[in-house]
Amino acid sequence: MKLFVPLIVPLWALFSLAQQAAPSKSCKCELNPTEKAFPHDKLQTAEGNATDCNTHITPQKALELESLLLGLEKRLTQLHSDVSVLEEEDDGELYGVLSLFVIENEMVEIRQLMDKLNSTTVEHQVLTADTAQQLEELKTEMIKLEKFDTMEVVKGRQVNRHLKSALETCRIGVNATVAPTQPPYGTCQRGPLRSITGPGVNTQGEFSGNYAYGAWGRDPKPEMRKENWYWMVPLTSSQYANYIRFYPSLSTLIIGVSTPGNIQIASSNPTTNTIQGPNNVLYGSALYYNCYNRDAVCRFNLTSKSVTSVQLPKGTRYNSKSNFCHLEDCYLYTDLDLATDESGVWVVYTTTEALGNLVLTKVEETEPPTLSKTWHTSVYKRSVTNTFLACGVLYATRYIDTNVEEVFYSFDTTTGMENFKVNIFINKVSPNIFSLNYNPVDQMLYAYSNAKMVSYKALFGYSDRYFS
């Protein structure tokens, strides 16, 4: 029995029969496609133009122009102030000559800055015009290329992507109640700290290295319209401070244009309510810090300009009796380390009862502040150089060398589990990190390192090493 399968091919849709040979063992056909050949070269050109746009237009270019404008504004203000002083106090002799010399130098700097600003502005204008023209040409070219998609392949792929996304959402929903393969870690779903990248920001700000010790960062719970503000507390060489300084953006911090400037906490250094030590944090428009000459946490309310405090447990070590240390140095007045995470404010310290090991206590956001639950660890405080918290997990660092710091230890407050093999490294820009704090809003670590303000990105995720 023979089986014949008919084969029907719509040849008229693909070509026309132009020539056929006489009845013999062979035939010749000429193909005339009805569709035009796809212009792959034009597609490659369009892809290249799109890549150029992404390369040339970057946030750094906008930051460069903003920084130049802020720098010019600062120098013009200083020039106006110096000229006013000269007009009031000119004695016609040596003072006037020196003042004129200073003003002349300032005018030269302003002229150089204006030239740089003009050239940068012209470059940006040309770049903007060129990019706008390229985008218009790219749009026109893509419209032309879409005409070749007669079988709606691109549209079909878009539909497929939407279907895959919907399918994945459905799959996640179905499997949402499946028991986790790993035990919970911390108070956040994203898991423990996995790595630290950076540094990102690396600047001395307006003080150019005059303050080796200090702290800086952003408020995790800011007031409305102050979400992008940065703060800084520069400490004297004796590790005291009596004010906090604010900047309305990162670029103003780098350039050194402070608004509203210094907000005074105490009348002088050192005295009652003076900030003692570098481990300070800002949370909910209040600065938390180690009270001067006391084993207590002070809270400075930025709205009421008032200071309240809470006493730490009896036997708490303070006044540089139990600092953060490494083999070559100990950091003055680091007995108390204030920290922030997703849940609020914490204080890290040690007591005589704890035999020098780290103690962690939650600080409640009240006025005056109060203490809630306390946890005890088995890591010796003087073997640690810094601590920070993220998702209810305490992390401790130690000094490796002048270039590297290691996050070697973690303590989970939800389970009480300790891990001495975290093995996460921080690339330093200076030998010592005097303060280190985590901000849950941008998941950044803010470090103050030998007069430099440095930021790092914290990355989270589960790994088997945390449960071994």
C-alpha cells in the first residue's frame, strides 16, 4: 500500500515563474521576491547612534555644571564680603595693600572659573543640540525600519514579553506559600549583607582636610522637602563638636555651600550637651550622639533646638575606656556607637558586666529618648573598628591594612545567631574609618575617614555561608 501526501506551496506569494525548460530532467526558475531586503546596515547605524546618546549624556555632566555654578556663587559672595571690609577698614597703608592683593587674587580665580563655566556651557549647548538632532533622526529611521516588519514580528515579541511577565507573576503568586529553603535572616526580605561596592562619593568638602574626625550622611526619616539634604558633624582634634552643618544636595556638600549653615547645639566645646566622639547619626530630624562626659545618649531636636538624654545601664564604659581599636591605634571617644537601620536608632557599647563584649540596645524615638530591648554578643569590642546595623542585623568591621577593612562579624537580633565568617571587604581611601553608618533609604554606607567623606553601596542577598 502506497501513501501519497500532497504538498501545497503558495509560490505566488514568494516568486513568479519566469522561465521553464522543455520537458526534460531539469528545470530553471528565477526568483523575484515581492518583499524588499531588510536594511541591516541602517539598523546597525541606529543602534550605534543610540549607544552614543547614552555615552555622551550622563548625570555627571549635569553635576559638573551645577558644581561650577555653586563655586562661582560662593566666590562672588566672598569677594563682596572682602570688598565691604576693605571699604570700612582701609587705613591707606599696609592693611589696605594686603586686602587689595587678596581681592585681586579672588578676581583672578573668579575670572578663571567664569571662563571654565562659559566653555562648559557652550560644550553642553552643542551636545544638547547634536543629541536632539540625533534623536530626531533616530526616530525617523526607526519609523522607516518598522515598515519592513510586515509580519508584525516585533509586535509579536512584545506580546510574548508581556505574556512571560504575566506568567512569572502568576508563578510567584502560586509559589508564595512554599516554605523557604533558608531560615529567615534579619527583619528584611532581601537577606543579609552580601557585598559592599565603592567607594562612590570621596570628598573633603569645604574644609579641605581641616577636620580629621567627624560624621556625615542623610536622614533616613527626613522632613518633607528635605529628602535630598546631607548633614555633617566635624569634630575638633580633641573629638568634640557643638554644631551640626547641613547641605541641600550632594553637589553643595562637595563644593561647600551650606544652607542654613551651622545649627548650634551647645555654646562652646566642651560643655554640657557637647557632642563627644564621631559616632553620631541623624534620624527623624534629631541628632543622636554620646553626651559629653556621660554614659548616656543625647538627642538634639532640630525643630525645638532642645537636648534630652537617656542614661545607659550601670557599668557602661565611656570616656575612652573601651574604644574601637586595631593593633596600631584606638579611636578616641568611640565607647558609644549610634546607628540607624530600617527600624530606627540603636546604640552599641559595652559594660563591665559584659566583660568588654559588644552590647546592643534599641533606642526608642521619644522625647526624651528611651531604651528598649538589649542584646549581648560574644565579640570583644576593642577588637572591632566600627559597627553598623541593617535590617536588624549588627555588623562589625576590623582593620586589615591601610587599604582594606573587613566586615567579619554579624549578629541577627531576630534569632540571636552570630556569624564570625562574613568575609566582606571595604576598599578604603584613607587608613582609618572613624565613623560608619548605614542609611536604609538609599542602602548606602556613609564613612568618615581621615577628613574624607566617603560612601559605599551595600548589596544584600542570601548565601549558604550565613547558615553554616
